[in-house]
Amino acid sequence: MSESGSLTRQQLQHQAEFVIKGLKRLAEYDYHLGITDTPADLSIDRLRSEAELLTQLEYNLLPQLRRHIESFPKPLLGGLRHSLRKTPAPTLVLVLEILPQLELTLDQIIRAVNRIIPGQVPALNPTDDQHLKELKCYRLRGLAHSIRKEMQRDLAFFFSDCSRRLIRAFSLPQEDQRSRAGNSFPAALRSIDGAMRWSSASELDIVCKGLEKHVAEIDRLLDVLIVMANPENDEDMRTPLVIRLAQSCIPLFKLSKLFFKKITSLEGIDRNEEPFCTEMSSYQLDLLEVSARKISKSLSCLVAQLKAPFEHPARNSSGHLNDIISPFQSCLLLADLYIIPTCTDCSSLSYFKIWFVTWNTLFSQATSNAIKAPCIRVKVGFMGQPIDKKICPNPTGQVHELRPGLSARLTKPLWRLTKKLAPKWLVLVWMLMGLRPNQHPMLTKLLTKYNPFTGLGYKISKDLGGDFCRGKWYEFDWGAGFFSIQTRYQLFSGFLSSIETERS
């Protein structure tokens, strides 16, 4: 009985080794079989002769591949792990039935794609291929990338995971002991669905799917911006200018999100009557996603600029804001010319027209307000003279604002004290907070009249250097790190002691 059991176990192990070899062969499958590095011939005559292959991919081969992957037994997909070790026979029998059919289907898919696109798809999208309909370069490039890159990667992970589970179940030697089986089954199905979408979905559906990830990113950035714009949030130290900039950018972020939400939702368009192809060229179809990517990147850079602890928030903010205007105008023009006319309902068509006109007006206002936000109005008294003027960015794009020079925790108390101090103490506080006095004419004027180190002790003034004793100390660039950490804390300690003396 034991010999029979041992023989059965040995047979199962041989079957497992055979299945593992088949899975590894599929994981290493060559998806570039028969293609060259030269640009593919995408002439209309040749593409029309291969149009039947696209239909075969759409209705037969890709759905069949998905069914093969779905039919894999659960123990190989990460579920019922103990059953693979205890009763491996049913799993092995089922996989042995699936593998030949799966390999044949995968080979047919690769050959079909490489026959339709026998080389590299041109990098530049044509501007005059509207007449190619479902054979536009935009769709063919997406299909080739989806199968040759994404599907190859995800299926390779899936087959490798299955082989690793079998190796572990039968205690077979592994080439890489560190490798672990993951949950690659959902990713494999998503990659097949992506290839099916490129072969069978309408152009608008494909474009909208590509925009969804950018909508999600803008939504995430909006959440971050709302937290930054809240003055009550003390998680990180933010100057009033940062808060003001964040508050002024919130409408712009909301309008950006709303614009792409409107396009991706396709409200008012009957999906049953939606045209399979639009009148857009491959260049215009790609421009929609490229513009969304640029907008998302510019908004991300803007948020990063506001969050940077040692950067002037307005230094590049206007540049990032201006960078989103042109991409939005491109999207707006394409939506007006090609997306809105797909509405078959007259009321929906009128609604879309009015909606985009209103959106454009609000967007222009929001952009203008956000660009002007760094020009803040200041009302404080210097030497007894009230000031009501704007402190705007200088020609280099830099804004003179209070930046943390000490610990971030000290910035807020210092900021509150500036309104109650004599001018000489105000100068010192500003310098301690990192302002560069030689870049601000008003502060330079104060520095020539008041010596903020008077009363803090001759030792500190002497430690700062001889030029300070000769009255040229205000010409140094304080914000560039001239003070050491020890010196800054000495100054701050003396400053607090003097404040206590004045109060008493």
C-alpha cells in the first residue's frame, strides 16, 4: 500500500514538474515574434486587408484567453492553499487540460497583432488619419502597447505565481528562494480587459478611460490643498502667504476636476448611439490625454511648491498656473468641436454648450485670482508710519515673505509677536525667521537706523564678525545661512530675555 502511495506521489510530482515547465514557457513567451525594429507599414490599403484580424481579436481570441485564465483552479490563484498540498491531483489534471489551449490562443493573439502591426508604431501621431476610422494610429499604438507590454508583463507574473505555488506545494527546488507568489490574477484579467478595450471600445470610451487616472490624481491633490488652506490646521507650519495661495487655488483645482468629470461621464450622450469613431485624428485623440497629464503634473508641482519648507511659495507658482491654461484651451476646443456634437438630443447639445462657456468664464477668473494671490496687502506700522501697500514678487519671481529660519515650532509665536514690538525688535524677528534684508528696501532702511543687537551683549555681536562692529552687518545675506544654528539660538534667547525685561 505504501509502495502504491509512493508511486502515486511520484507520478503527481512528475505531472507537477511538467505543468511547471509549461507555465514557465508561457511566462517567457516571445510577444515580439516576427516583428522588426523598423517602423510598421500603416498604409490604408494594407491595414484594410488586415481588418478582419481586429474583428477576430475582439470577438474571439481575447475573450477566449480571458476564459482560459478564469478557468484556472482556485488553489493556483491563491485560494484553498491547503487543498493544493493535500489533494493536488484535480488541480494538475485541470491545468494540463487548459495549458495547450491557452498556449494556442496566446500564440494566435501574438501572431495577429504582429501581422496587423509588423514593426514599431511611429512615435508621432498623424494629424490626417481621420478617414482610417477604427484603424487609426492612436488605436493601433494603444493595442500594441497593451498586448506587447502590459499583457505580457501581467501574464508573465501570473504564470510565474502559479508555478511558484506548485513548487512550494511539492517542495521542489526553486531557482530563486526569495521569490514569493503574489495575487497576480486580478492584474492578468485587467490587462486582457485593457487589450479588449483597445480593440472593441469606441474612441470616446478609450479617451475617457485614459483620463480617469488624472481625475483621481487631481482629486487627491485637492484634498491636500484643502488641508493646507485651513488656518486652524497646525500639523505643519505655514506662513500666511502659503495659506492665502492655497485658498486661492482651491477653486482652480475644483474646476479642473469638474471639467474632466464632465468629459468622462459623457452626460447627455446615448451610449447605444455613440459613434464608434470620431472625426478626430490620432494627434487630437492623444492630445486630450497629454493635456490632462500636463495639467495634473502642473497642479502637483504647485502643491509641492506650497509644501516645500524652504522654498518661496510664489517663486514658481505663477509659472505652474500659466502652464495649465494652454492644455485646458486645447481640451476645451476639442470638446467643443468633436465631443459635444456627438449629443443626439438637442436639449443636451444646448446644455453642453452653455456649460462649457460658463466653465471657461469661471476658469479664467479662478486662474487670474490665483496668479494675483501672491500680491498680498500688508497693513503694519514701521517707525510709527502706517503702510498700506502691496508686497509683490520682484522681477525674479521671488516674494519677500517671512520664512522659517529657526525651528518650525518657533515660527508661529514669532509671527504673533511682530505686531507688538518696537521696530528694532521687528527687524530682529524678521531676520531670525529667514528674511533676506538686503533684498527688501524697507527692511534695509530700518537696518541702517536700528541696530537689533544692542542690549543682547557685546559677545554675540563680536562673534558675528568684524564687519558687524563697523556697521556693515546689514549687507550680509541672512537668509542664505550665514548664521550658525548656535548663533541663531543665542539671538533668540537674548531676544526673549529682552522681551521679558521690557514687559516687566
